[in-house]
Amino acid sequence: MRTKYSRREFIKKTALGIGAVAATNCLFAKKKDRPNILWLVSEDNSASFISCYGNKQATTPNIDKLAAQGIRYTNAFANAPVCAPMRHSIITGMYASTTGCHNMRSTYPVPNEFKFFPQYLREAGYYCTNNDKEDYNTIKPENVWDESSNTAHFKNRKSGQPFFAIFNTNTSHEHKIHLDRKIPKDELQHDPNSLELAPYHPDLPEIRHTYATYYDYITKMDAEIGKAVKKLEDAGLADDTIVFYYSDHGGVLPGSKRFINEPGTRIPFIVQFPEKYKHLALGKAGLDSDRIITLVDLAPTLFSLIGIDIPKRFQGNAFLGNAKSNDPGYAYFFRNRMDERYDMMRAVRDKKYRYIRNYQPNRKYGQHLWYLWRSEATRAWQKHYEDGNCNEIQSRFWETKVPEELYDCENDPHNINNLAKDPKYKEVLDRLREENKKQVRRNQDAGFLPEGMMIEFAKDSTIYEMKQTLPMDRIIETAETATIMDEKQIPELIKRLSDSEPAVRYWAAYGCAVLPEKSKSALPKLKELMKDEFDDVRIAACEALCRMGYKKKSLNLLVQEMENDNPKIQLHALNVLDALEDDTKLVLKNIIGWLPWSKKTDEYFHQALTQLIKKLKPGWEDYIVW
């Protein structure tokens, strides 16, 4: 591997953000009236499933009461539409796409200097507990919590010691709508036939039953939030505690969670202040705030409330307390690999519009995910589409994307009317497109590095440190050029097929796969890239060649890559074979022959392989050894 990507001396000199951490002097250090902070966190529920956010079908009296007594944020968002990358961003105070921990269920480390925020709180004298979900998408350092378990509780602190505590409830989590969790129809509290469905969901009995099941679990979750608040009050601590309630991201019905649209990222967010700390709030109880806030803002806001200096590397904005910033004006979103499927998206949201940039526009929205397909609603929706019964709006999820999407979220909360090509919205499109470009460059977004390549580059350092040695701006610019589906850019992409930087070659080759009919002049160079030293480049070149009609050799090379020592290279090749479904039938025997049948492989590889074999040769998936 190239030594320039593992030069420790260069990394030490260029990792400027690493050491730039402010001192943790607590403004309340000699006072006894520092506020306790309690976070009540539900999982996988959009704001649209909470009554106080306008859904009169929902039954959430306890959360409604919190809103009536606190600040209700109407423009609150999760930066990632799934738990692990989002929880990473919360605990580190940095976007997971900046640290390199953006892909779902990763275990890549961050620099040792990047302490988790509870470590700062403990140094400031707080007793910190977590009950009990962590899921930080990285390697957790030691001494993050005083206690993190399903019995962790603030009651175990020293007398007079202020506390920071998190209580998570998974009652509204996605697994509650899986087939094995289905609530019998005669036990449902919500009537399936009276519920309003999202316009992208067909009106099917299975989908209505799933909606009703989820509404019932939302009600159960609300009761748990109420019990937690009651326990705080019964302990005589309500007058000394600032209470937060929020969801870790949106969801959970198919087409929401995992997608950086409005249903997948807009969340309920409420903060309740006791009287003695009202000076840290915005105003009186029951106030609504339309300030844009996101979950990466949580750590700096917490520090602002209790008087700890905010580390310079934090990427969010404090929205409460003495260090409250001005309204940032925009929220930013990221999505890369979700479980076994690669699909890269970024988004920007102001108070009215949402811009989504699809960096893999030749992939379907609804790529098969083992976990998502455990929902009866997902299966019913897919069958309805395959039977030819979905309308245009309902069909879109099962078809390939477009490079850019723009939605008026005030008038289109389900994000179904794409305004990107409407000339009346050109100014909005240009503004948000430019803001997205600025953001991915500010973050030096690691999502623009193929995961297999990223792992290879970072063998001698963390991904965050390794990025400092790469020409990230050129890589990002190539990705933007390659995936906008503008045939005028093809001559430039062909030039970049010979670039010295492998990630640039990767995106240039992928751009040829996006517009294969227009890129045939790249054929000789793409054939050369089949021998590139970097596997991800070879795989991208093979996809482009297959789509241009040069199939047999390219497909066989993809099959060989499935035995790569790097599990993410294996998965990348398998994802491409799945996307080339009709062509892949030509080498089905080779796939079966090459498979390491008796060798345990990566879980996500196994799930994707099972689905591919099931599609191409039904029944044979039962012979895959796991």
C-alpha cells in the first residue's frame, strides 16, 4: 500500500483539529446549583407520529404535556436517518461522516484525543449514567460513563453531586413492526381503517395493520416517557433538572428510516426547564421555537447549559444556555452504507426546503435490506409494485433515483413532489446545491471514499487522520461531476480515469457506469482499470464495462472479488452484481462455484448473497453455509 497514506509524522503535523480542544473549566465549579440534565430518548419515531406535532391520530398525552410545559422545537432533525451513525455524532460532537464512522455498524476508531462528551462532564464533577443503549459505531474508549447498563441510574451518585443521565426506550423501535411482533387485529388500540396513510404507501390491509401496530407502540412509548418524568418528580429532583425528550431519528415505516427525507430525519424535540433555570431557556413554558437544530448540536448545547467550554472540534451549535449561537440557518444530513447496501446521499434543509443530492443515481431507493424486509408492510408494498398496481408516487421507491431532489417541506411533508427541474425554484436549487458543496468540503467528508479503500488507507492511523493526507476537495469535486448525469462532463471524467489518486479514478469510472451509453469512448481506459491496484477502482470499472456490453470478463472479475480478504470489497462487488441482476445470471454458475460455502463470511455479505441467490436461483439460498 502507498506509504504516503500512512506517514505518521505528516499526520501528527496536519491533524490540527485533534489537539484544538478548549479547557473544560466549569463556570459553576464552585456552586451547588448546577443543573441536573435528563435525556429521555425514544427510537425510530418521526415528529409526525406525536400528537403535539399535529397528528391527531396519535395518542401521546405525556409528551404533549412536556411540550405544554417546555420548548417545542418545530425544526428539529437527526443528521443521519439511522441509529449508529447518529449516536456516534451525538457522543463525539462531530458528524460521523467527518470522523469516518458514517457507514452503518462500523468499528473504526477515532483519534484518542476525541473524548466522548460524558468524559468532559465527569471531569467537571457530573455523575454520568446511560440506561442503556450505546451503539456508537466506533470503538468506545474507557471511562466514558460512571455506569452504562440496564440498571444505570442517577440515584447512585454522591450526595449533592449533579447528574447527567440518559434513559433510552426501544418501544417504538423498528423491530416492533416486524412480522413476529405483529399485534393481533382484535387487540389493536388504533383502528387500522381510520388511519391516514402516507401518499407513497398503497392502501393495503398489511400496511394499515402495520400503521396501527406502530401507533400502538408509540402510545406505549409515551407512557414510558411519562413514568420517567414521574419518577424524577417523586424523587424530589424536578426543580433541579432540565429534561430533554427527543427521538434518535425518524421512521419507522418503509421509506422513512434510513432515508434523508423528511419522514426519515424530522424528529420531536422538547426541552423542559424548572423555574430556577428559566434564564437558560428562551422564554416561558409552552413556547415553540422554529430555530433549526440537529442532534449534532446536543453536546455543545449541554456544555453551554452547565458552563463547560465547548471544544473547538465540535461541529454543532449550542441552541440554549450562555454560549447559545445564532440560528445556523441550515441542517445537514448524510447517508452511506445501510447494513448490506451501499447508497450515498447528502442533504441540506432550511426552514422551508429540503435539497437531496444522490451520489449513486443509478441505484434504486428500495434496495433489498434483510432487516427492512422483516416488515410485512415492506413486502406487501413490493409485491403490489411488482404486480403493476402502484401509482406513480407509490412506484418511485422501487425505481432508480435522480441526481437531485428539491422539496417544499411546508407544503409537501412527505417529499413526493420533486421541484428540482421546475424553473420557478432555480434560485432555491442553486442556493441549496451550493450549500451542500460547501458542507461536504468543510467536513472533508469521508463518505466520498469507498469503504474498502478507506480501510486500506487507514491501516496505520484512524480514518480521520488519514484524510488529512488526501486531496479530498478533488475527490469530492470528481464525485459531484461524475454523478450529476451531465454528458458534457464525460471528457473530463475520461481524463480523470488516469488520475494519480485512486479515489478520483473510482468516481470517474463510476460516472461512466451512470451514463454508459454516452461514455463508450472510455472503453479502452476502463479495460485498463480492470487491472488497477485498488479493488474498488476495478469494481467500478467492471460495472461501467458491463453496462456498456463488455460483460463476461467483467462479471467474472466481480465474482472473484467476492473472495477478497477485505470484507467491504467483497460486499462492494456483491452490491454491483445485485445491481446488474439480469447480466449476473450469465455467471450464476461461477458465483456458485466461487462461493466459500463452508467459510463464515461477513454477516452483511451473507445477507446480500442470500438475497442475490434467491432472486437468480430460488431455493439455492438454503444451501449457503453460515
